[in-house]
Amino acid sequence: MKLTNEDFRLVEVHEKPSRRYRKGSKYDPIIDKFMSGKSSLVKVEVEGKDANYVRTQLKKRIDARVIGEKIEVSVVNNVTYLEKK
């Protein structure tokens, strides 16, 4: 099926809107609880999520919150760990 001029419209705009980012994440409570706790190394388990996926999400939040000098996330043998530096 070929599109005709009645099938679509073009609207002139002067600028693209800025991208909207979420203000928080469901992974923030994990980081908050770890940072407020006394442990310097913990294993993180998230129901139904692969260790590498959890690491990626936590790393994004650590970077977004600019706390990479205080906390590190890693995966060893398919287990996610948070460690205070």
C-alpha cells in the first residue's frame, strides 16, 4: 500500500524538545540502603534479574548520582556485588 498525502501530515517545528529523564530509579533504594549500612561489601540479588543486568542498572545509577568514587559494582561468578571504596 502506497501512502498518499491524506495518510500523513508534516508539522513545522523550530526546535526539538529536550529529552526527559526519570528523576529516580527502582535501583536507587538498593544503593541508598547499602550506603547507609555498615557493610563494606554486599551481594545483591534482584528477583528475576540476571547479575549482569543488575550490574548495568546499578552502574548507570552510580554514574548518574556521581558517587563512583564511593561505591563500586561488579559481577563475579554470576553474582552482583556492591563495594564501598
